[in-house]
Amino acid sequence: MKRRTALTAAGAIGAAAAVTGAAATPAQAQTAFARGADISSLAKSEDYGGVYMWTDGWREDAIWILSKSGVNWVRLKVWVDPADGYNTKTQVVELAARAKAAGMNVLVDFHYSDFWTDPGKQAKPAAWTGLGFSALRDAVYDHTADVLGGLKAAGVTPAMVQVGNELNGGMLWPDGRYDRLDQLAQLLISGADAVYDNASSTKVMLHLAEGGNNSLFRWFFDAMKGRGVPFDAIGASYYPYWHGSLSGLQSNLNDMASRYGKPVYVVETAYPFNPGDRDGYANLVSASTPVSGYPSSYTGQSNMLTAIANVVKNVPNGRGGGVFWWEATWTAVDGNGWDPTDPNSGNAWENQALFDFAWKVTPALKTLGTL
């Protein structure tokens, strides 16, 4: 096992605009402002019958609809051994190859779990639960390297990798929990080393939720920088109905970019186009106006996206890297619910996708593609 910096970690620790598919061309892969979409659910949606259409009812591959609309990045999460067999290396490689063929860059989001990770849960993969800390650190490296090796073999080296997802509470609990910062740093160093060793041109992002919470971001990034964790970009989740005001987001992103000299991204955001649901499973956000001035409507969805993008673009010195819409293609498809352990689970998010209840693009997709 090769490792770039982990051997010195102990010392560091101490210290389209088009509206139909007819005449559009794909977005060109680029490192300019990221107009991104998380499409992690797409492979399962397609396998269970999901379809995607332009406003005139013309069906097309969802990835090409995104690209022709101007989306230039996709984000793909990867789990270790999920119960349903989706969001593994297999699907990540396949979706990444399709995205590259459509001219888009790829961001891979490592959860280091068999299940969702976020500030409230960071469960180890079942296969790692009995490992001691040194072996756990090696497992992070080996899993990261394995996925990157599959991508590289397919000719799809990602432009960026997230080492961990919404790390507010740490990762791989209890070993890398927020109250074990030295061990958390070692795990993150191991993941970053795997990226740099196996994909030297790929950037490493560290990602937190609560994009308007400056004290949280300062605490985390000061702690990780002080423990020698390398990173090239800062990612924030910002859901406006949960994470505070746009002005708070602006202040935090400005401070992060200045304090650490890194580009900042809103790497997860979303907003409803409709307060209802299509599959009979209650949605997480169902208010008619979740944020004052922005109704749950096509217009409200587009306007909120524009407002968030303007925050990122206004980060000084060109350090506002881009915006990613979370789960743009997660429509209400039977069998493609939120819980990989329960085939009958529903989708609590379909009213925030960029495809509506009739499977057609919402106006916010054009907004995203023309930011």
C-alpha cells in the first residue's frame, strides 16, 4: 500500500439554454464555475423504469439532458457495501464514464459507509466494524484507491474527490468522531493520500453541512489544518430552509476563502418546485413557502438557485468555485426510495428534483446550466 504523507502523520497530528434536445450541444469539461448536479440516484432510477424528458415530452438520457442544458459537473456518491447494491464502485464508474462522454467533469463523494452519512450519522461499513484503528485507516486508503483505480482504468479520472461527506460530526464513528480529532485527522489524511497517490491531478475537497455556520467551519478547518490534513477545496451544504440566511452563507464562504486561500463550493443545495409529493411518501420539505419570498414553485426554485449562485459568485478573488444541485434526477420511481435496506421505502425528495412530477425538466435546470 502506497501512502504519500501518512508516514509523517503522527508528527503532523502533534503539531442550453436549449429547451429541447434537438439543436443542443454538450457542455465542455472545464474547471471554470461549476454548474453541477448530484445524480447519485440515477442508475437505480433507470433500472426501475425512470424516464427523463424535455418540456415538449421528448425523452432523452438524463445525463445528456443535463449536459445540453449547460451542466458541466456531476457529483456521485460511493458507498462501500450497500444493501441494494447501488452507489458502489460499479455504478460510479459507469455514470462517470457517461458524464465524461457528455463533456462533464466528475466529483466523487466518498461516504465511507454502507449507508447515508451526515452530521447525525457516520456508521462504519459492516466489513470494517471489527478493525483496529490502524487497519481502519488502511481500509480508508484501500477503498479510496480501489474506486479511483476503477475510474482511472475506465479513462475517467475525477477532477475532484470528497474525502468524507458532511463531516460536522466526524466520520467512521466512534473512531473518527468529532471528539477524537487526532484520529479523525489521520483518517482524512489516509483518504487524501489515496487520492494524491492514485490520481495526482485530482483535487481533494473537505465538506461540511450548515453552510451559514461560520463558527463550525472555523472550528473544523482550523483543527484539520493544524493536524496536517491536506485539502484543495472547501465544500458546504446549504439548504436555505435549514441552514440560515443567504447573508450568513455569504459571510461564511467569504471568510473560508480568505482564511484558508481555497476555492469554496456549495456542493449540495436544493429547493422545491412543488409543495406536494408524487409517490404518497411524505416529503422532507412540503411548505408552500419554505423561505420567505421563495414559494415552492417553478419560479421559486429557479429564483432560489440564482440567489445561491450569486452568493458563490460574489466570493472575493474568484474563489467561488460553483454550485451543485443535490439529487437532480431523483424522481418518484417505485423501488428507488431513500432506504437501501427497504425496497418499499419512498422518496422524500422528488419535489426538489430538476425533473417534475411529469418527468419533464423544470425551469431551474436551464437556470443551473446558464449560471
